[in-house]
Amino acid sequence: MELTQEMSKVEVKGFEAKHYDRLMDLITLGYYPFFIRKAIKNLRLQDGDKVLDMGAGTGRNAVLMRQFVQDRGEIIGVEIGQEMQEQFRNKTAKYSNIKLLNRRIDQFLPFQEEFDVVFISFVLHGFIQPKREIIIQNAYQALKPGGRFAILDYANFDPDKAPWPVRFLIRRVECPLAEDFIRRDTKQMLYAHGFSDFEERYYFGGYIRLLMGKK
């Protein structure tokens, strides 16, 4: 089966977009807020860091990251979904150092060596491979030398050997692009674009991973 971008479920719209945070909390039986706080803490953001949040969603992650970058730091969210943008603006309205850019992350982004960290959360798996390569290249160009690209997404494993709830999630809830992503070597993708010194943190029994590579 040929994979196409039209198969993706990553660009959420309508009811699902308007209630995205609540739905995530319900699907994970209330665990998601604790998980995402832990994952963002594992980013090791510092006071004053400048962060590019690719596929920034509702702004939940940006608000959490701001706790670490403080007033001296800056967070630029990149998001195209109108419902998501509205929630992002509402959540971040009181923070002058959180900004939103209406751009696609799978097209050229106008950043050159500006950020300490580029973060992407549960978005990369929803693109066909050529577009993933563009996103990774955008991240590389946006980072300062020594900056880190952090991908919070599915780990790489054999779905055929995963427990049935994981197989159900991948094959019934997610789109076919997710399984394609899982079967690839994400670390090798980053290495091919110049990233190295990898760090990994695993969650949910090893099926979710925070992968960080340094420019």
C-alpha cells in the first residue's frame, strides 16, 4: 500500500481539535498531564532558552516549557490548525514571550541558528517520509550549534510483537503513517541530517520515547 499524506490524522480539526486536551486526558485515564509534565522536565530546559515548538497544538506544552525558560527565554509555536491556534492564544495570552506562527512545519521555515531547543510532540509520525525529512532539516537549520532537537513520539519497535492494546492503537486508532514511522530508525534519520550525541527517555512501557539529538 502506498502511503499518502491524506491518510494522516495529525492535523486535527472540528470537535476533536476544540476538545483536544480534554480528550487526551480521557483517553489516557487522566495520566496524560502527569506524563507530559515529566517529558518536558526531561528536556532540561534552562532559564533563558529559546525554544521552537513545531506543531504546537493547543499551547499546553508551551505553557509548561515556559516554567523552565522563565521571563528571559522565548517560545515560538508553529501551528496551522485554526481551532488549535485559538486555544494556543487563549492559553498563552498572559505571556509576552510565547508567540505563535501560522506556518506549515513540512515546508521551509525562515529560521537560521536561532534556537537552543526544537521540540516536536506526537506530530512527526503523522507525515510521509519525505515530509519528515523536511521537518528534520527545518529543525537542524533552526538550531544554534550545540542546540538539541527533541522528538516526543512513538519509539521504534516491531508492532507485530507488541501487546494487543498497542497493536490496536497503532492499527485501528492511528493512521498507517504511524506504523511506518514506528518501523523506521528515527535515530538514523536524525544522524543523516547531522545530529549526534543522542539521549533517550522511554515511557509507557518503552513504546513512547523522548529522543534528543544535538546539532
